[in-house]
Amino acid sequence: MKAAPVLRALAGKPNLQQTLVHTGQHYDAAMSDVFFQELEMPQPDLNLEVGSGSHAQQTAEIMRSFEAVLLDRKPDRKPDLVLVYGDVNSTVAVALVCSKLNVAVGHVEAGLRSRDRSMPEEINRLVTDQLSDLLFTPSSDADENLQREGIDASRIHRVGNVMIDTLVRLFPRCEEPKLPYCSSSSPYALVTLHRPSNVDDLPWLRRLLVTLADLSRELTIVFPVHPRTRERLDDLGSLPDANSRLQLVGPLPYLEFLSLQRHAAVVITDSGGIQEETTFLRVPCLTVRENTERPITVSLGTNQLVGRDLEKLRSAAHEILEQGEGTIRGGISAEGKGQKRSAEAIPLWDGHAAERISDVILQRFST
């Protein structure tokens, strides 16, 4: 979702050639192949097929495989720039390889900080930003984080949010929810959980599921289950009775998930990207984390942090449901253009971040 608009913005530029490398970190067909189709991305030129593993195993395998890709190229075909995205293991692994081989790195979504180093993603962000030559940030708080860490301002480029580029482009194709128990006329909650702090702690996960089951007595809850989370649910065994209104489904394609977000009464999540999308769509979001690397979604958006306080989760959900029709939802029009209330709330979250990234790259490497 982050790479697609940048690939498109750079496509066809004079004297510019792109090679798309898929590390294979996300290898499940429902979380990889379908996204290439819906986002109309070209098939990868290379797939490293690293698969799953511990953080160390996965990072090491990506480094080993990607180093071979760079070393296999003749000196005159060495890339001028390697773009990495977000905060996953692929991001930091590729940045480390490039830094050792003196290849410039551009980090898309740089500067985000949760200030919680127990999160593997936070380590990935910190290391990647220190190694990157071009840091493309989504918001002013990210700029400030990088400057506090001693990164020269000349390397920092605030461009906006590429996730919103994808949302704006595909929103016109977003239809009514296809699941039979969801519709825009009947309130439902949408849930996603995948972070280790929530799903690897099985006693906590069980208590969280009991809370969701309680909420499902008031409205339908749709829970597309990440493969990692599915494994932990299998470890739990029996799940709490929710009178069939807690609907656990498999991972969904982007467009179908976007439709569910657009019409949800509330979204309960631990995902960073969903905090951003719900803010743009003006859908209330309850984040089951103690912190967020996207604080702008709290200060200017629709996001609330509920942490591991299940009573706070219940009361916040009830308050949102009681607001009913007063809740602001559907923040962009059918034509995909941002309305004042949402798109202008956060500067540069306007669907044109990738174009700004392209401009910076072309200016840097045209001389």
C-alpha cells in the first residue's frame, strides 16, 4: 500500500529505471498476492521468498538474500537509490545491507516514534533512519523526532502520507461491505489485532476476547484474523461465546477491508496504518496499545489510546455508540477527494505524497 503510489509516480520518468524486490516477509496469498492485484502493481522483478522466522532469523535471511542481489549486479548497474518502506524487518535489513555496500537509502515513512523500545518495530525505525540518506516523513512530529536524534535537516523531506495516496486512489472502487452481517445501515465494529504485546500474551488475549464478546451483544463485531493471531487463537482453544455476533473471518483484500472501515461505527485495532486510515475517513478508532508512533492521529484525528485497560475500551466503545448519528464518518467523497474536515486536518495527507517523493528523488539524482 505504501510502495504502489511511489512506483506509479516514478514510472515512465526519463532515464529512470525501477526494480521491484519482494522480500517474501509477507508471503500469505491473502496478505500479498491480492494486494498486488488490487493495487495494480507490477509483479516483482525478484522475490527473495524469505518466509517466516524469529526476528533475528528473518532479518538475517533478508540481509543475506538482498546482499546477493546487489553483489550480483555489475558496478555500472549498481542502484543509485534503494527505497524502503515502513518499519518491518525487511526495512531495517535492506537498509543495513545498503549501508555496508555504500548504496544510498531512502526511507518512506521516516521519523515515526512510539518511544517504546520493547516494540521490534521501534528498533527497526531507529536504525533505518540513522542509516538513510533521504528521509521521507508523513508529518511535522516525525521531522521533530529526527532533528532531536541529530539527523541533518537537509536529509529530511516532509512529503505526507503515502498510505493516504492509496486510499484516495482506490476509494471510488470501495463498495458496500460484502459480508452478509455488515451494512452501512446497521452499526458494527471492526477489529484487527496482530502485535505481539496483544496476541502473544495468551491470558491477556483471552480477556480481550471476552471483552469483545461482551460488546458483541450490542452490535456485530467483525474480526479479520491475521495469520499470526490465528495461531495464537488456536493455542487458546475454546473461544468465548458471543452469540454468533463476534465474527472471525480470514484476512481480507484491501478494497473489502477499506469498505468495512468506511462504514464501521468504531474500529478497534493495534495497527499503525489503520490509525491513519480511520483518521482520514473520520471513523472513531480505539487503539489497544499504551503508545503510538502516530500521535498526530490522536491530536488531530479520531484515534484514542485505550492501552490494556479493558474497562476503558468498553466505556469508550459505549460512548461512541451512544453518539450514533452524531459521529463523523465517511471523510472523503465518492470521487475520492478529501473534504475539509478530514483531509485538511493533517497537512499533506492529500493523496499526492508519492508525487512529492518522486520530485525529491529526481532533483537529487538529476545532477
